[in-house]
Amino acid sequence: MKKKSLIYLLLLFTFQLQAADYFWVGGSGNWSDLNHWRLGSSMGSIPGIVPSLNDNVFFTVESGFTAVSKTVTINANAFCNDMTWDAGITNNPILTKTGTSRLTINGNFTFNPTVTFTNILADLSGSTNNVLTTNGTITGTLTLTINKPGGGITLADNYIYTSPTLTSNTLELTAGFLDAQGKTLNFYQLTSNNTNNRLINISNGLVEASIIDIRGVNKTINASASVINSTRFYVDEGIFNEVNLATVSAIYLDINNTTFQRLVFTNIAANSQARIHSNNVVDTLIFRGSGSIRNNYNIVNNVLFEGGATIGGIGN
């Protein structure tokens, strides 16, 4: 009898480890409420546990969202493999959270542009190569972190927020790769500042972000034929095609050891503190207002100052 019981428990444990498809039903509710989940389809059985990192979750037209019952609340740390918001969803559902709860996704992430994210903290994790599909603009506030050592995320389409100036609307690469070649990115901040192995491919793309911070060893940047428009810009290596910066304050700039085909400081202010720092190589450098080649060992082929000009340091 004990042997049979042990076999039964092992079989049950093995079954629970296998990936399952979870379907949301019943309109508004908490992620942890099992009554809102069904296995296999919206008509399936109620599961015994909430989704895990092995399980795929689906929000569909059968999820039961109505004009007054359409909010899914992540009320504790939540996990899944793929997350899919189907195209047929109606009534503009909302994904929100309580406290510091985070959403961790190990696989693909497919958006529906009618969904509003409210203060969502989402981690794209694991070591696999996965795809993020927005299907349109992103509404609300969503902080997305890519932490996929040995893997990464490819953007299937553009990554554009409806409100790109909201400080929560950021994209961070902690480890792995971000493949956004040929895409338009528009958000508050793109950051990747650590010593993990990282690859950012924004070649042939357009990046519009208030803050860009890409620093630290063990990174590779492919920005060929790209255009970047920003205000705060922090880099310590890389080769960039065209960068346009609107800053007037020196504290918003840290530009070292970097190569630019064209670098333009677009602010026309006479009190602009626009500057490059050390060991940069620039083919065309333009200051629409005042500006400085401030520190040492910069190589500039063509420079235009339309305001006050300062060239300091040594070896420039």
C-alpha cells in the first residue's frame, strides 16, 4: 500500500510540473483567486494552484470582461511562461497590481492595445529566446525588465507608449539581448547599466527616450543607421549613427569613449552646458546653442558652434 501511495504521489507531482494552459474567466478578480482560472480552455476545470513559470496564461473574449468588471489584479508575485491577450478581447480590460507585486514571464508576451497597464512591474526572465509583440501602442504604466542571461527578447513590432513621458514607462536590459532592429521605440527611459553580458541591437531603428543610460563592461551595441532622440544621455562606449540631444544641463550628460557619425545638441539656449567628455570620435558635432568639448583626447572632424564655444582639456 505504501509503495502504491508513493507511486501515486510521484505521478501527481510529475503532472503538476508539466506545462498547462490557464484561461482567465469571470471578469474582474485577483490573480490568486483560483475561481478565475480554467485549465485547457475557458470551459475547463478549476486548477489546484495558480499559474507557474511553466504555464501559459490566456485572456480571451471568454474572459468575461464587461464595462464594470474588467480589472485583473496581481495581488501577489505572479508567474507564467507565455502571456497572451487575444485580439478579440472587448471592454478595454485593465491589468493592475497591489503593493510591490511583480509579474514574471518566462516566455513570449503578446499584448492587446486595448489593455491598460496600471503600475505593472514585469520581468522577462529565463534563458530562452522569446518574442514580445505589442500589436499597437501601450496604454498606461508598464516597467519592463529583460533579465535573460543566455537568451533574450526580439521585438516583433514597434514598442511605443501612448504616454512616453511617464517615468514608469521604462525598458531595462539587465542581461541577455534586446533585438529591436528596424523598430521604433518611444518611452521614458532605456537603461542597461551593469556588468552582465548584454547585447542591444537598435540598428536601422528610431529611439525616442527622455533618458538613455547604457554603461558598464560586457555589453555590445549595434546602432548602425539608427536615429536616437533624447535629453539625458549616458554612454561609455559604442558606435552610434545619429544622436540628437535636447539637454542644457551638464548633469544630464556623460559621454565618453564613444564614436558618433553625427551628434547634435539641439537646444539653442545661450546658457546651455551641452558637452562631450573624453576619448570620443565624432565626424559631425553641432551645438545649436552654447557648448563645450570639455575634457581630453576627443577627435572631431567637423564642429559647428551656434552659441558660445569652449574647447578645453588636452589632446583634443
